[in-house]
Amino acid sequence: AGSAAVVLTRPGPGNWQTTLDIQSAGVMTRMYKVQDTYKVATDARFCGSNSSLDAQEGKRHVMTRLTFDPSRRKVKHDEHDVLKNTNQHSEIDIPPCAFEITGALASLRLGTLELGKSTYLPITDGKKLVNARIEAQAKESLTIDGKTYQTVRYEAFLFDNVLYRRKGRLFLWMTDDAEHLPVQFRLQLGFPIGNVTILLEKQERM
């Protein structure tokens, strides 16, 4: 019904950049077109710097930008409805290091969370800040393109009126070694998005 791609790069030693593209395809595009582009810049610890989302879903087209200001402990939320030509602006308090969703998941690479244990991270969508629970649930062996990875499966509890109102589940698989390489993401949502699975395609060392 569509495709999804995530690219994580390191432009410099002090920052990271993530790009996520989701596009519907085939019959789904005729029923409910989805074309979302999400870009995030973070510091070396994956704390948020800024993000932008260009979301075209059905008859909706909204562009959203978050600007993190750790010195003031604020995050600014700017939203532009392209079709209605309306704008919304807001600002909320955050701790010195706050994450958006992709940065929070990436930050798991910096430490070791014991199996069966949970950690809580300050995550925001610009409108709301929550201390979201992320749990290390199980060890699993994944085979992707003929290569087998020994991984740990994590779940981030962000849906069901935590950060997002809609029902859903978000899982991440990272290698069970010192590198903690993310090899699979899975987002389980209802209509119109459905289930999104993203697999590691390649890793390029700089």
C-alpha cells in the first residue's frame, strides 16, 4: 500500500540529521493519498534542535515546524494549513534536553537498557511534553537480506492518549552489541496509515 524510508546521517561530530518519507501507492493513493516528509536535526545526544513535517494526507495538507531553545527551556510550534491558509503558533516549557520521537529512539544507542527494564524520556510534539516510557522487551533474531542480527526489541509507549490520541504501537529493534544499530522499526496504526515496517538497507561508515 505504500513505502517508507528513514535516513540517519551525521553532518558533523556535534549533530545528527534524520529524514523520514512515507508515501502511499497503488489503490491506497486513489482512496487516501499519503505523502509525508519529516526532517529532524539534533545535537550529539539526539536532543532536539529543530524539525519540519510536510504532511499531505487525504484532503489535508499541513506543514509543521518545531524550534528547540534549550537556553530558554522552550520549544516553539509553528503550523501552517496549506489549503486553508491559516497559521497556528504556540510555545511550551521543556527541559534542557528534550526529544522529538525519532531522536528519543536514537538516543537508546547511547546507553544500555537491561531486558525487562524501562526508561522514561521527555518527548514532545511541540504542543505537549510527556515523560514517555520505553521498554526493553525481548531478545529476537532477525534476518534481513540474508544477514542475521541478534537484537533487542523495544517498545515506545506514545499512543493511546500519551503523546498522541490515536491508538497505536511503536517498536524498534537494535543490535544486542556495543553498536546498538537500529535494524527495524514497526509502527502499528489504524486507517489510513495501517502498519509501517522499515528495515535496515545499508550502513555507511564515515
